[in-house]
Amino acid sequence: MIIVSQNKKTIVNFDSIFKVDAAPGTVMGETEIKIFYYGVGSHNRTIATYRSEKHAQAVMEEMIRTISEGKGVYRLPPDDPDGALDCGEIY
């Protein structure tokens, strides 16, 4: 499966990833949750950032479901400034 980053500038082949994680951080006093991956032979790379832990968790769950169903492409959704839980596009 191919994962397209939130900013649509990175395409990742899921077969080359050995871990996907979400972790909280703070930028300019604002909490954010980053979804990142560890690839074989590489450092971690952020592929999405959300202000809501609930939204980040929903995105991770949708990514897992997409992988388990054998879908070909998953596009990470934008952040949820209005509280909408958009979970991305699946192809």
C-alpha cells in the first residue's frame, strides 16, 4: 500500500516501513500530535500533524483498516480545525 503524506509532498511504500507512531509535542505553546514512520535504514519522518489526539487516533485506525483490507493508496487527511473527523481518502 502507498501512503500519501498530509502535505502531499511525500509518498511512502508501506512495505518499507517497520513502525508508524503518533506522539504529542508542543509548537509555540500549542499541542500537536504528529504521525510519523520509521523506515528501513532511515530516521523517523513526520507525515501528518493534528491538533486533536482524537483525530490523530481516528486517522491511525483508518490507516490500519485500509491496510488490513488490502487497499492500494491512503491519503492522510488535513487537520480538523472545525472538529470534523475526516479520515482521508482510500483507493
